[in-house]
Amino acid sequence: MTFSPQLEARFAELLTHYPEGRQRGALIPMLMYAQDEVGAVTQELMEELAKRLGITTLQVDEVTGYYSMLHKKPQGKYHVQVCTNVACMLRGGAELYDHACKKLNLGHKQTAADGKFSLEEVECIGACSWAPAIQVNYDFHHEVTTGKLDEILEGLK
Amino acid sequence: MKLYNEPSPLETRVISKRFGTQNSWRVDTYLATGGMQAFKKACEMTQDQIIDEVKASSLRGRGGAGFPTGMKWSFVPRQSELPKYIVVNADESEPGTCKDRLLMEHDPIQMVEGILIAAKAVGASKGWVYIRGEYRYLIDHMDAVLKECYERNLLGKNILGTGFDFDLYTQTGAGAYECGEESALLESLEGKRGVPRIRPPFPAVSGAFQCPTVLNNVETFSTVPAILNGGGKWYADLGTPRNGGTRLVCLAGHVNKPGVYEVPLGMNMMYFLNEIGGGMLGGRKLKAIIPGGSSCPILSAEECDVAMDYDTMAKAGTMLGSGGMMVMDETTDMVKVALRIMRFYNHESCGWCIPCREGTTWLRKMLARIVDGNGAARDVDLIGDLAQSMLGRTFCPLGDAAALPTISLIKKWRPEFEAYVAKNPFASTELVQVA
Amino acid sequence: MSNLVKLTINDTPVEAPAGTLLIDAAKTAGIEIPAFCYYEGMSLQAACRMCLVEIEKAPKLMAACVVPVAEGMVVRTESEAVVKARKTTLEFLLTNHPLDCPVCDKGGECELQDMVFKYGAGESRFTEVKHHVPEKQWSPVVFYDGPRCILCYRCVRVCNEGMGVGALGVVNRGVVSEIAPSHGDHLECDECGSCIDICPVGALTSGAYRYKTRPWEMEHTGTICTHCSDGCKTTLGTRNGEIVRGNNRDRSGVNGEFLCVKGRYAFDFNHHPERLQAPLLRVDGKLEEVSWSRALQVLVEKFKAVRDAKGNVGVIGSTRTSNEEAFLLQKFARTVFGTNNIDHHRSGDVATLLDALSGKTGALGTSADCYTSKAVLIIGADLSQQHPFLANQIRANVRHQKTPVYVVTPGAVREDKTAKKAVRAGEDWLAAVENLKSSLASEKELLVVFGDAVKGEGLRKLVALGDSLGIPVKYIALVDYANSRGAMDMGLLPDLGPGYHAVEGKAGLTLPQMLAATDLDLVWVVGANPLKNASLGSSKAFVVVQDLFRTETAERADLVLPAASAYEKNGTVTNTCGEVQRLMKAADTVGAKTDLAMFGLIARGLGVNLGKVDADNVFAEIQKTVRGYNVPLPVIVTGGAAQTQAVNGRVPSNVLPELIRSAGDTLFTTGTLTKYSKVLNEVMEGPGGLYR
Ligand SMILES: Cc1cc2nc3c(=O)[nH]c(=O)nc-3n(C[C@H](O)[C@H](O)[C@H](O)COP(=O)(O)O)c2cc1C
Ligand code: SF4
Ligand code: FES
């Protein structure tokens, strides 16, 4: 499996971060950064990282399934994550999520057929004082209203 | 970097004093505003002196448990053939909490300096800042900051000519609240599932990669330079006895001016809510406050006239936790709050132990059924009983975190649950099955 | 002892060595603390929370599985809080556990069922919808039913820590966590079935056993596995005379509860449809079924004629029949036919080892030594393939005692992973061991386990090198099958009689010589298949074969007698370490007779007296006459293993190293029997290979 030179460089750097013989520590960062490039944690990717870190594919699989940001299936180009946890809920997070469902015609963890959008109702994303909050991919949007949500979504190409 | 909310003139800005200033995260700015003086001071002190100073400050961990920081550092064995490490808990996943990101956005080098002082105090050589995966922008930001620190010799070999070497890296999480729990975080750092470890041994003895490790919250480390600069006593005096200093409180919910504010420990909660938080949204009545993240027992309006420090809150039957304060007005549906909280803990339960894995699932399903209008009369008691059955019996505190708010909700707002159930015409039927 | 800690459990004073876990301390005091995830010898989990107990001064209930005893500790295991906690833990467990006990394989021997019966609440308060996922088949022998799984992680640990395989893991998070196999949807592993055995509930079930019977409908017989030479005790569950299950949950025998794929599943050859159930006689060039009386009549006539004519006889014995049978066979050959033309397939140089060790005491390693020895050297064997139990012992030794292991093998082996040093060497193994000498000499003691490459002069040099280390050294000579060792000890050799005494008169023909000879009048093959890849030189020979199946050798026979398997007889066998254990009859095949019974019938027909032909009587004779076999009978009779002693005095053997060659069986092969085990042929890994 080949990665971009930038990602390879990042991997090489990462592997220097851990004590000798404990390079497995790089697994989760490698999965995260590789997922960004590959689009998903594919079987091939799991096998590749297992090989590089000297662990079994099952050990990579165990980790992949544990973390909610690691996905085996590709998500939309824009992954819209609406927080409905308490702080956001108090400020209309649930309604915002319902609105997003209707607007995108998607449900929880669904991806549009054209692959442009996917939607997820997420747990607290650490923006509670500026609730309700959403994340599109890694970008935060604070104090989002339904109107503002429409604007954000429409602004995405 | 811009601030997300206006600061308040009533804050005591010790660790947030650089927030919102231009280029506050750059080495030049940091050095020009008194940065690294504390580290230099630490380099002149013995390990015991540093730890004693921190003890004198009565600084308690800002991650949630409130354990005295100086004491924690003193548990690290002095004589050890193993290397020692520093781990920063920047997982910030406790619902209601959004302060560590500001510390890292606006004043990351303050945290780095705190880490260096801790490293000096225990003889550590390497460290990781474990940042939740959702904060990717912050990881990239921290990577840039650390790069500059290396370039300017704030990290690496012979730091600022003191002869002290230290390496610091970022480490991304990947979406797991449980990885905020210190031992689960360490497992994650080692490339494993975020399942907590059996303790003892505690991280101070066997932490990252089975080596002695100091693990603290971002805010805890960020506080250390101020303590060394101003002295432990000065810092302690900012707060109340045994509850030294200031802390960041994340105000959220039905208030006029939600935001992150730095206040001295011991400030009255209602004063904070009204004077700094601008009072209740729309002038509505206060109903309840979650004082420090969703893991804390919830205070009813009558209970909110309390000092915000660890000991007083404990007496009030709750916790200051992670500083995530969520304010609820009279319109709030407490049953829905209970469900939303339980959904969270069920989603985040690592699944390792039975009471947490099965208990949160059962409670989530039951609460959802009640909210859907299919509650049974006996459910209300059952919720309380099941939550009580989880309490103190799980492998890690996540089970308690799920149980505590639930118990307080059932105890204090029981009629709301009963009202939900009463709406179901079949509520008194013994068995209620829903598909 | 000074480091005994005094504590009180349920008002009973208890003493336990410092460091003992509370759960174990209670057990020794006769107090049960229930647990699912705790498993002796395996890493601690503290996950199930069944073992919560009250400890005075502790702020909450504590998990007895992880708390070590402390001086003055006051513990309550039956207080109100503890009882309530257990009840709710069980109630929590049952929320997603299907209540399908009536059809579940585990019903009747399920730990969850027992626990709920003993500690559980009478009724459930759970009325929500259960989480369900469909059952999965991971291999021909392993099925996983997720909903039944209570996530105690025993299977994961036994596979990873116990077997050193790591083919099981945990995927997903929280309530949807489940156990997953090594290769996505299927398992590639040792197929040992330990995970199934160790599963406290019916989440992991055996493809060989599932839905066949209920535990209480079986009879259970503890006997010795007939496959490799490690001598594992296997408890066979039989129903209506048919073996349906093999395990060793009672931990009797040298192997504790360990069994490999063969021990657990490869009993299935026993009821293979091709098992012989009537004698076969060659009539008009073809083998035809005949009655036992006709067969014996023909046989006795032939034997009489050959004996009376002083004809040339060749006798080939078995590596899987009992000591009694091997002993009686050689006695028959030597006394009735007056011949030393008797041999078997030799796979390890025990004779030279015994000679080289003569005069030394305590230099023969036991299977227990593999677990206790403070250092181990493995030469020329792929242990985890060829000797799974000994490999398991050594692995446990490393895991529990961090014992250094040195590996000298021609290719990669599983032991490499945890070895202190692993070197690749084949024929040149001696040089490689010499290179390790200084490291070996720094150990406190050493156990040397060696394969068929170490023989003759090389073996003598190895023992000399061992002597020069200045530390106690023990040896285990590895051989192939369940009674390969016994066959040698009993004197199925042309130059050595029972107990390695020189034979009277001239040494006889070796096995290859017998096959090559053109002048044999009678060839008698008992439980062996020498013609698998060879032909018989003597075309005139009348060939008598006693076997379970129509093997290649049986196809050449003039008379074939259907033999009982090792699972169908009483007697003893000796494992590769020289440990004697008892075979117990567990099953029956209609029409087959034990080899011992056949010898008795033939002797009676011939009118010769071989003494009283029953296993106990023959063993008494063995005890008296076979050097090293004067072992305590009670140990054997009670199902234990009695270590035979080294012979005192030289072994006058002229070992021909070229005759010693292991068949090289893997985990998934077992010589001729391989063909008749459905399970071994089905598992995807079989037959695999050595050193990879
Ligand atoms: C379920 C759980 C989640 C936690 N999450 C966090 C977190 O996100 N950030 C944090 O700093 N501490 C968190 N903690 C607390 C840590 O375990 C630990 O006590 C803390 O990081 C220690 O640092 P401190 O002493 O500086 O507070 C969590 C604890 C539990 C039980
Ligand atoms: S969790 Fe304990 S708690 Fe327990 S039995 Fe299992 S292992 Fe003990
Ligand atoms: S509750 Fe939504 S960001 Fe915290």
C-alpha cells in the first residue's frame, strides 16, 4: 500500500516519538492520519499498518472498532456532525440535528448516494459554552442556528 | 486568535491572562510577557523544593477528580532505572467542558512550561500531549507550537542552556470519552483499545509504557508556572483553604453570557451565574445546575447558593469535576436530560465490565421508553435501583459517572418521571414490551 | 513460614502467603468467591465484578480477584451488600443473554446457569428488547454466539497467553463489543478448542460436539490421548458407546486442562465408517470378511506351521498400542518364534540417551519440568507443532516465571518470540549449542528438549557438553506417538529386549531389513503401517496385520484382524518423558478386539503359555522385569503419571542413527490416523508444516 510522501514523512516522524520497541504507540495516530488520506480504515490499510508495526491485523481491528472516529466505510466528502449532548441540547442542539436530517435527507451515520454529505449525531465535541455546535469534518462551527446551518451547508461545494 | 466569548471584568485571570492577545501562542510573545521565568527558577531548585511549592499552592487536579497535584508528583519514585514520562490529559471529553482547548489555543507555551517544571520535579525525559481526535485543528496548532519551541530551544536538548533535556509530542485520540480516564488514556497512547487498567499500580509508578509517569490535565500543568512565579502561598491564598487558586469554569446552558471564565475557587455559584454569566436567559427561573460536567450529581435551584470549591461541593453532595457548568431553566425537561446523559454514557462505556456495560444499556433503553410514552409505573423505582447498583461496583469511575446524575435526577425530580409514566394508559400493567 | 499474612474472612481466621489474591486465599479456606473473569494462571481482568466483597475500611466493595491479602484484613463475602451486588451483576448479565438454556450445549455445565441458580434473583426486571446478533461459524470446530457471550475474556487470554497464538480479540465498544477471530470472518489458529473449553457459557461451541447430546447423558472416561507422545489426559464423553467429546476440564493428568486439536477432536477416527469390524482373509487374491473363529483357525495353523518349520518370521510392532501389548508381542516373538526380528518405527534416540546418562540420577526431564525448570534449551524440534503440550508447559513457564528459553532449530518456531536466544541450525546444531555454552552455563539449571536430529555420537557429545556446564541438566528425547517411548522400553527392538537388556543370541533384523528381506515366511504387523511408502521384499511371506483400518499394509495382508483403538482398552502407555499413565476403556467397536486379547487367543490356539493375559497381570510382569518400570502402582491406578527411572548400567546398543527419524507430524497430522479424522481433514490449517 502506498501513501503520499507527506503521510510517509509524518509516519516516519511519528515512529520516533515512542520508546524503543514500543512503536505500536503510533497506531492510533497512523490510523487517523491515514484515514484522512485513504477515506476509510480499509482492510488493506489495517493489514499495512499491522505489518509496519509488527502486530496482527486483528490487533488493528480491535482498535479500529473501539474508536468512534475511525470508520471502515468511507463517509461523505463533508461529514456533518451535530452535537446533541446536554449543553447543546439546552440550546437547541436536538432541533438543529432534526433540521440537518431534513435538509440533507439523511439519518444518523448515513451517507448520501452522491457521497457529498454524511451525517452523524455526535456526543459532546467540547464547544459547550458556545452551543449548539457542529463540526464539518474537523471544522468547528459555534452557536449554530438552523439558518446558519443552511448557510454553512450551502457554502460547501 | 480570537476569543469565543467576551471576558468578564470580574474574572481573576491568572492562567488566562494572555487569552485574546496578539500572537499569544508564539514564543516571542511568551518570553516577552514573563514566560519561562518559572522554568528557570525551577532549574535552580531541588526536586523536593519544586514539589513542596506545588504542595503549598494546594493545587488540585483540574481534570475532574481534584487530586492534590503536589502529592501526585511525590509518588513518582526518585530512584528508578526506568525512564520517566509526562502525559498531558487533553482529552477534554466530559460533557460541558471546553476549557483545555482555550489554554492550548491561546497560551500553549504556558502549558509547555508547566510540563517542563513537572519534568524537572520528577526527572522525566519525554512527554505526550494526548488530545482528543475531534480537536484536529488544535493538534495541528500544537504541532506548530512545539516546532517553534524546538526551534527556540524551549524543548529538546539543553533547554535554554539549563542542561535539561526534554522531548514533547502531540498524540491524537480517535473518539472515545473513556480515553480521558487516565489509565485508559495510557492504553490508547500505547496503541490499544481504551480500556482502563487495574490499579494499583498507579501511573506514578507504572504509567506510559510501564514507566513512572506524571499524568495531569492541561489546566493543571498550565497553572504550574504561575505557582512558581508567585509562590505556592500566593496561589493558595487566591482560593479557599485546601482549594488553592483559580480555575476555568465553562458556563453553558440557559444563561445570558455563556463562556469560559477564570474565577477563584470558592466563588459563590449564584454570584458567578448572575454577575459573570449575566443571569438567566430570557429572565426565566433557574431550575438546576450541573456544576462540573455531566458526571456530577445535579443541584436543584435551592442548592445552588454554594461556594465553588472542591470541599464545599463535596458537602453539597456533588463535585466541581471538570468545570463544565450547565445551567437549566424552568422549561427544562429533566427526564430528557436523564435520557441524554444516559445515552452518552452508554455510547461511551468501553464495555469492559458488566455493571457499566449492561447497566447503562438497560437504563438507556428504559429512559427512552419512558420518553416515548411507554413508561411503566415500576420503572421509576427501577431506574434509581439500577443506578444505585452500578455505583461503586464498576471497574472504573465511568459507571459512577453514569449513576450519580441519574440518582440525583430521580431523587430530586421524581414527579417529572412519574408524570411521564402517568401519561401511558398501560403504565400499571406489569410487563411492558416495546419493539 | 514468616511471610504468612493473617486475615479474617467471614469471621474465620485465614493465613496465606503474602501476595496471594484474596479470591485464592478464600478458596484455600473453603470459602467460595464467585467469579467469571478470574482464571488461575491467566492475567487479571477485574471485569466481571462477580467477586466483589466487603473489606473493612474500604470505601466500596472490592474485587477479590485483584486485591492481595493484607495483614489484619477483615473480609466479608456474604454480607448483605455483597449478596445484593452479586444478584444485580447477574441480573445485568442476563439482560442481553438469551435464555436458551434448553437448547444450549452448555446447559447443565454452564457457570452462568450455576451462578444464577446459586446467587441469582428469582425473577428478572428486564423488559427491554435484547441486543441480538446472529451466530457465526469461525472454523469447522469453533462457533461463536455473540449474545450468549458475557465478555469475560477468558478465550482471548487462553489463546494469547496460554497458546501463544493470539487468534482472538475484542472488537467494537461497549455493549456491542464482541469476540472476533484472527482473519475477519474466520479463525486461523491451532484449532485447539481451548477457547471453547474455557468459555463459562455457551458462547463458544464445538463443531464436533454441538447439539449432539446433553452433558448428563454422557459417560466420562479419563484416558490418554493416542496421538502425539506428550501423554495428555483426555476425558472422553461417550454416549451409547460412541465418543462425542474430549476435554480435560477436571485437570487430571499431566496436562491440566490443556489439549490440542488432536486431543480434543481427533478421537473421531474411532467411529470412522471404514473402521474394520470383522477379520479379512485373502481368498482367491481378494480380502473377504470372515468370522473371528475362521480367522483364528487360519492364523493358528499358519503360525504353527511356521514355528514348527523354524521359518523366518518378521514382527513389526506399534507406536500406539499399550505397554502390555508391546511387551507381550515381543515376548511372543522371542519365546514362541525364537526370533529377534522385531522392530518398530523409531523416532528418537532414547537408548543412547539412557546409556549416556547411566549412573546419573534425576537427569530425565518430566513434563512438569518443562514448567518448572529455570532454563530450557530446545534443539531440533518445532515444539508447538510436534509436541503441543510440552510447548504449552514451556510457554507457561516463560509467562509465569520469565524463564529463559534457548532455541536451536532449522527454521522459525513459535518459541522464537519469547526466546532469550533463537538460532537457526539443522545438522550443525551441536556447533550452535556450543556457541551458547557460556550463556547456558550462567543459568541455574537446564532442561534440554531435543528432536530426532540429536542421536548417536552427537547425543553423547551433547550430554558431555551438559556435564561441562556445571549446573544440573535434564533431558527429554522427543519421540512421535502415544507409545513410541513404551515400544522402545518394552523391547520392540532387534538388539534390545525389555528394559534395554541385550538380547540373547544374535540381534535380529531391523524394520527396513525386514521389509527388504526376500526370505521371510511370516510377517506379523501389529498396529503399524510400514508399507505406506514401501513394498515388502518377500513375496512368499504370509502377512498378518492387526489394525483399525485397511491401511496400505493391510492391503498386502493375507489376514487382517480388526483391532480395538487405544480408547477401547485398558493398559498403560509411556509418554516421551518416560511417564507411565493408564489407558481406560471408554468406547467399543463391535467386532474389534484389543491386540492383547488377540495375543491371548492366538497363544491359546497354539497351546503356549504367556502367563495370564490381562493388562494388570502383564503390567505386573513389566514392573518386575523392565528396567526403570518399578513404578508405584497406586499412582498409575489413580490416574496419575509415574516417571520411569533411568536404567542403572550401560545400554549395550549399537544404535543405527539412520533408523531414527521422526515422521514430522504437525499439529494437524497424526501419521496414518490423519486420514481417518474428519476434523483434522477439515480444519483449514491442516496439515500445515513445521518451521514456518
Ligand atoms: C471516565 C473518565 C473520563 C475522564 N475524562 C477526562 C478528561 O477528558 N480530561 C481530564 O483531564 N481528565 C479526565 N478524567 C480524569 C482523569 O482520569 C485524571 O484524573 C486526570 O486527568 C488527572 O489529572 P489532574 O490531576 O490534573 O486532574 C476522566 C476520568 C474518568 C473516570
Ligand atoms: S471482575 Fe473480578 S471482579 Fe471479577 S471475578 Fe471478575 S474478575 Fe473478579
Ligand atoms: S454539549 Fe455540545 S459541545 Fe458540549
